[in-house]
Amino acid sequence: MRIPILFFLFTSSLLVAQGNIGVNFGLNDDNFGSIENIKTKVDDYNLDLKNSTGFQLGLFTEIDLITFYIRPEINLIFSKSKNGTAFTSIGNSNSILNESINIAEHTYKSTDIQVPIIFGYKILGPVSLFAGPTFKYNLSNSSNFDLEDIKDKYNLSILLGTRVKVRSFSLGLRYERGLNNNELLIVNANGIDLDNANIDTTTNKLSLNISYDIPYDFFKKKD
């Protein structure tokens, strides 16, 4: 993660001289933490347990190149998910008549540092489209299951989105998809036998972001 952060700091020092600096905040609707690879999963069982939300806050710099703009950011992301999966199991009699449906509920929390490098194109007035790579590093995570340790805390994603900017304020919609397939093996699911199932932590996120450009003279010493 050092390389993306150093790149952000280096790029920021160049852009601030020509562009601007600002703060941003976002609400996230994430799709992660689901229980996968259950052989006896009941797909059509109605479970109203899926709930993956989070928020992020951070800093950015941006340089305006008339039609284009470049915007590196550094964000702190807090995410939480709650998922449920229905699966069948057979009792001690090993008879299909003794088959029952069980529910496994999983909650997962994570904290990450995210460094997106955004390249934008202004299509009409205040409206623009943008895309770029996103580097992410996992700071911490917790689960109500015992999971294997994360082998690789560094992740790469692709970010796509659009925004509307009016003066110093921007409102944007983003979609982020991880390029690394991240799965954690369940070691112990609170006594429930899930037979080598895992937790999918791959980034698959929709975000609503608001940004504010800090005025150029904000940090200048007043006479």
C-alpha cells in the first residue's frame, strides 16, 4: 500500500500548485460478506437478512485540463454486512425424510484505506464521466465466524461513475468492482457444519458521494 499512498502524495503536491484540494464523503451500498460454496444451499428460500452498508471520508486533489480532469483521492472506508443463507441437513438417521432446513447468519465488518486515481471527461456543462484504478488496503476486519487470516490485504479495483459539479460542490454516483476474487475459508461457523464454505469479500460497491472544493485562499495567512 506504500506505493499508492506515495503516488497520491507525490501527485497531490504537483496538482495543488495548479489545481485544488478538497474533502469528500460517501454512503456505500456494498455487496460482500455472503456465504458461498455451500453444497446443500437452498437458493429459493426467502431470507430478508442481506444488508451491506458503509461510509467513507477522505481528501482529494484535482487539476482541471479544460475538457478533462485528474483526481487522486485517499479515503478511509468503514463497511458492515449482514447475510443469511439457508441450507439443508440430514439428521442422524441419514434419511431424506429427516432432512431439515437450517439458517446460517453472518456479520462482517472491515476498515480499509482506499486510493483511487480518477480520470474524468466533461460531457455536458457540469456533468462528467470518470473512471480509474483503485488501490485498497485492509486495516482491520471482524466476523461472528472464525475465518482464516487474510492472505493478501492489498486489492485492486476498477472505478466507474458520473458526477454533477456546481461551483465548489460535487455530487457523484460511483460503481467499484474488485479485480481480485477474495474468499476467506470458514474455520468455525459457531458450531454449524458448513462443509468447507467460504466468505466472499470481493469489492462490489455502489456509492453516492458529495465533495467540496476548499477555497484557494483558505490556507493563506490573512493580514
